[in-house]
Amino acid sequence: MIGTGILSFMIGIIVLAFLVWLFGISLKILFRFIINSIIGFAFLIIFNFFGAIIGIHLPITILTSFIVGVFGIPGILILIILKYVFCLI
């Protein structure tokens, strides 16, 4: 399950790098997005670890990994809102 998450995380990074290259945005912005997505994915793993203690978690699927890979920590907040407020995930 985590292997699938890592794969989609990497695909999200590659898509983001392609978009940055396509629109000619600087490499500094690309590195900021990459660091943001790595931190976001780590927080998803940590959230699931500690959330299991109190009974909440976010599933690690292709969709959730892609959202966290592209948006980072705000992506986790989006997923939490989608799951626990709107019951969509």
C-alpha cells in the first residue's frame, strides 16, 4: 500500500516538474514545491501513524498520494476536510 503511495507521489512530482518546465518557472520554485510535497507525504505517514492511536486515518491511495504530492501539507488538510466534513473519501 505504501509502495503505491510512493509511486503516485513520484508521478505527482514528475508532473509538477513538467508543468514548471512547460511554463518556464524558475528552478527555485520547483525545488520549493518538491520540498513541500516531500514534507506533505511524510506528514501523511505520520498522521496515519498517530491517527491510528485515536481512531482516525487517511487512506494511502493513488488519489490521496497524488493530492499530497502536489499540494503538500495543505493537501492533507484538504483530504481531512473531504473525509470528516463531507464524508467523500
